[in-house]
Amino acid sequence: MEDILTVFKASQICNVSPKTIINWIESGHIPAYKTVGGHRRIKKDDLEAFMRKQGIPIPDTEPEDVKKRILVVDDDPIIVETIVQALEEDAFDYEVISASDGFEAGLQVNHFKPHLLILDIMMPDIKGYEVCRKIKTGEETKDTKIIVLSAYLDEEKFAKMKEYGADVCFSKPLPLAQLKGEVARLLGLEE
């Protein structure tokens, strides 16, 4: 077990939700500090001391590192930064990378093997329908969840995107809280 833990990692060790860990921190039961970016961090020794005091069994082995990988594909650097920052600040400890064009996105899908793809389908070199179809029919990528973003899609085109494999479609400007909720739900992390 590493010496400094994220809220998500602590929740895995205690077998409770990340929100429960945050509640324990806020009520003073577990000492923690915040990083410059506002993320809570817990010393392993402090968590173990709390677990002993509360009679929570301490696992012999560290939980498997199940960091969910997310690829954000958009050619607008401001949108990419906004989404990446919002997801990195989430309690679920995602590993988030981005791509700014279709070619880079293709390489990252093969190399990074994301669990979830957030895709702007109105980029010059991306055919959204084709990307969704390719990912959902690929043997290694068929379980990848896809969230489609677009400033120019209507309900009919969103329905067509879903036919081709998109799991969720959002119009821009982006409702960040809703996006974060959908990401957690699609990855099976929501309580």
C-alpha cells in the first residue's frame, strides 16, 4: 500500500463509498490534507489507525488499481481543459488524457485503452458515426463507453449517434455536473 491515499483508494480499502470517506474526513474522524488542486489526501497510517479504532478489518493486500481511463477528444483546448480538470477533481480518481484530432484519438484508443471516450463529433477530421461504429464493433474496444458532444446536433442526429453506439449525447455548452454524473454512471461507480 502506498503511504498517501486518494479518497477513492481509501474507500476501496474500507469498502465504503468515497462520499463516506469524505464525511469521515469532514467530521474529523480521519485526518487529511488538501493538495494545491483541492484534492483530499490521507496518510496510510492515519487511515489504518482509524480502521483499528472503528473495528474495520484492514485488508492483507492492496485493492487492485482499478483507475478508470478516460479519453477526451476535442479540438477546442479550453473545452478539453475544462472537462479534464472537472474529471480529475472527481473523487473517483480517474486517469484522464486528451486528444485534439482524429488521428491522435485513434492512437490513444489503441494505446491507452480507455474505459470511456468523450468525443466531440464536429471536428474537421472526425466522422462521429464512423468512430462510434468502429469502437463498438472492435473486439478489444466494444465495451468502451462513448459520450458524444456537439454544438450542432438535434434529437434526430443524437438518435442516429446512439444507433451507431454512442451511450450518451450532450449538446454544448456542456452541463459539467451532468457530464460527471453520466461518466460515473456509465463506469458503474455511482452509488
